[in-house]
Amino acid sequence: MSEANLPSKTCEIDRLVTLPNDINKILEGKKTAVRRNGRYADVGEILELNGVSFKVANVYRQTLGDLTDEMAQQEGYETLEDYKNTILSLHKGMPWLAHMRVWVHEFSRVEE
């Protein structure tokens, strides 16, 4: 799906990352992607966290079944199993369905 064909955002970028642990992982360079049910950012948009800027480099769809350990490491976890367990603990009662589609938001720190 090209950037021009992306649907409207479902939420604003300032809601993309709200958990203190995730913010810390991003600031430490351990988290470079966020997966959400909705689309929170456009490519090129700037995410501000504690006065540090991060530029969204890519936004695309993916199924949970496509996730790998490497992708979980982008999310700041050692393994896919660690990531899965954390997500399920945050969303009580949510099943982990391989066909469930999420939006991936990839970003990098803006160097001054």
C-alpha cells in the first residue's frame, strides 16, 4: 500500500506511545517501532518524547502471524514470545490471532 493510498489516521501521533516504559525504551534507542490497531502517524511526521524528536520513516499493515523475533526486538523485546506476553497482559481478554492486522509505525531519532 503506497503512502498516497493510506486511509485516514484513527488517532493522533501524540497517542502513539504513552507508557513510560515504552518511552524510556525509545529514548534509549531500544525501541524503533510501534504496532497499533489503528494508524496514528503519517510518514515524515514528528513524534516528540521528553523534548526529543523522532521522525516516522514507514507506516504499513502487518498480521500478527508475520511477526518475528527481529520485529519484536524493534519493539524493545528480546523475543516474540516476550512481546506477545506483554501485549496480552496489557489487553486483558484479547486473543492473539495470527490473521489480526495491525499498523506498524517505524521511526528514528532526529539528530540535531
